[in-house]
Amino acid sequence: MLDVVKVMVKPLIVVAASKGILLKFQPSALKLLAKEGYDPEMGARPLRRLLQTKLEDPMAEMLLREDLGAGMVLKVGVKANQLKFESVNE
């Protein structure tokens, strides 16, 4: 499942890079997405929706608030069993 998560976040990394943002995932973040995005009956199908709500939507909000922009690094980790975002200038 972790391999599926890595494949599914690659397009997000590419889109972020096209906006001048370096998107970095800590292993703990990928593991959390793999755990929460898997359903025994549906397999990895819920992962797409999870990526939208837990990753893409918060990133879009950060862009709109201008907390994230070109030349920045967005580090995605885990804190208190939730995804944690930290944006820093390169």
C-alpha cells in the first residue's frame, strides 16, 4: 500500500514543482496516508479522496492565504496522528 501512496503523490509533487514549490514527505506522512487510505473491501480506492481532502485542499488554502508560494519548501509530516504542514523558504 505504501508503494501505491508513493505513486499517487508523484503527480502532486510535479504540480507543486511547476509552481516553484518543493513538496517533501516524511515517511510517517506516507505511512499515515497508506493506513487511512486503505479499506479492506475497497482496497486503495478511498486513497484518492483522502489525498484530496487531507493534502490537496489544505495546500490550496495555503496558496490562497499566501502561506505557500514559489521558492518555498512544503514539508508534510505527522503530529498527533494528523498530517502536519510546514512551509519554509528555500
